[in-house]
Amino acid sequence: MKLINKVATMVTILLFSSQAFAEGEGAHFVLGSISDANFLGLMGLGTVLGVGLAAFGVGGGQGRAASAALDGIARNPAASGKMLVPLILSLALMEFLVILTWLVANGVVGTIQGVLGA
């Protein structure tokens, strides 16, 4: 059953991926045209959603990591020293993902402001 799901997924991706990159007539993006506002608005919306989803995902991941570490410490208090460094490292790497997303979002917003001349 798993093989059938993998094959069906691969066939679906191969069949529909060409349509995702298809370009209709007059679909060229030219800076300064009226359709730029829609594109820039969608860039802004994607930026906001990206930062929000990154923060939401990392918050859940950090909660699960802390919960697992505290469960491990509760079961074996002697191992708390061995668990602390990997826990702090994993929390720092998760937080770095949010910071990286925020930096990319600031770059996108800067691009939007540069195009709009704001």
C-alpha cells in the first residue's frame, strides 16, 4: 500500500508540475505596470505568513523539546547534566530558524519598499 501511495504521489507531481511553471500570454512581470501592486501585495502577505508560521512552528517545537527534556530529567535526575547542553543547543538552533526567517522577511519588505519608492 505504501508503494502505491509513493508511486501515485510521484505521478501526480510529474503530471502537474509542468502546469505550475506554464506561462500564459501577457503574463510577463514588468516593473511599473498596474499588475505590480498585486504581486507586491502577495509578496507582503507571504512575508507575514512566513514569519508567523515560523514562529508558530518553532514555539511548538521548543515546547515539545522542553517537555521531553523535563520528562527525562524527572525519570532520571542524575542525567540532567547530560541533557542540558543538547537541550539548549536544540532550542538555540530552533530560534535561529525564526531569526533567519525574520531576516529574509526584512529583505523582502526592503525590496517592496525599494520598488514602491517608499
